[in-house]
Amino acid sequence: MDTEKKQESMFARYRAWRKKRKEIAKEKEKQKTIPQKIWSWVGTLLLAVVLAMAFRMFIAEPIRVDGTSMTNTLQNGEVVLASKISYWAASPQRNDVVICRYPGRVNERGNKAINFTAVVAMDVYTVFVKRLVAVPGDTVQITDGKLYVNGELVPDPEKMGSAPMDFGPLQLGEDEYFVMGDNRYSSHDSRASDVGPISRSAIMGKVTRVLLPLNAWRGVK
């Protein structure tokens, strides 16, 4: 019984302490001036923005598909989820659908960066959604529109065919990845002379799911 009374007493003191803390917090809030309240709201808003930016930079990011280069796997206008965390402890794998940057495609609208202050700037990149068809060490060759990796035929993912063109053979270096659109007739990708193989740092995340429209919700393979 003594033990039970002690526990009840401890809980009672804890409840009283919490009640007192809430009363003090309410009193402090009442005593805040209007400028203080405004700064408090601004601080909360800034924190939310920073957390959202950190989530998009390091965890996952929604990306809108623009164009038909990934048809029929992905449709124009669909919003996909690009997982950044997928490549924290693993390397990009052959056949992954990825978001990536192309060489020299920094902020195509004309400015080189967004300058927040004199010392803080952020490059703005055009982002592309493509399929990773070959990884470092692989040999890529295209003959009559057919893709071969390490001498083996890679079937068209959506059986849409490819433009009859020849490429390679090209052996990828230790930091070179080859990307192509699933709609090989209509895709500007590593086959182009102004793109070529991309580096690991240019691969920003793995596309795992279609988010929007809701009736198109599905996984991406």
C-alpha cells in the first residue's frame, strides 16, 4: 500500500508540475508584444521551410514528368516520388529509373544561380527522368536501334522500338553511367553528343512511385 501511495503521490506531483508549466507558458504568451508574436510566427515559418528543403534535398522529392521520353512507363504530367535515401548506402543499379542532371544544364533560363546573400548561392538544375541502362565498367553498343550491354541484347522496356541508329561500342569508365528514355524514339539522353555518360554525382535519386494523379498511383519498375 505504501508503494502505491508513493506512486500516486509522484503522479500527482508530476501532473501539478505540468499544469504549472502550461500556465507559465500561457502567461508568457499573453505578455508577448505584437512584434514578438510576429517574429515568433516568422521563426516557425522559416523552420518549416528549412525542414521542407532538407527533406527534399536528402530524403525524397516529388518530380513532375515533362514530355514523352519515358512513355509508357511514365506519362507526361505525372508526378513521381524520387527517393534520395535509396542511394545513401547503395549504388545506382542497372535498370533503375532515376532523376539526373545533364552536363552544362545549370539553370537554362539564363542565370547561373540563385543568390540568397553575398556568400550563399544555389545552382538551379534542369532535372531529367531516365532509365539507367549501364553502369561503370559496362560496354554499351547500339546497332540498328537495338541496345546491347556487355554484348547482351536489352529489350525495349515498353516495346516502343528505337530510331535506327548506331552507337559505340563504348566502355564506361569508373564514374560513368549511361541513361536512356524508355521511349527510345523520343528521348534526349546519353546517346546524344551533348550529354554522353553522366557521373554518379549527377544521379540525384531513384524514382519509386507515381504519386499523381491519384488514379495513376503505382510503383515504378
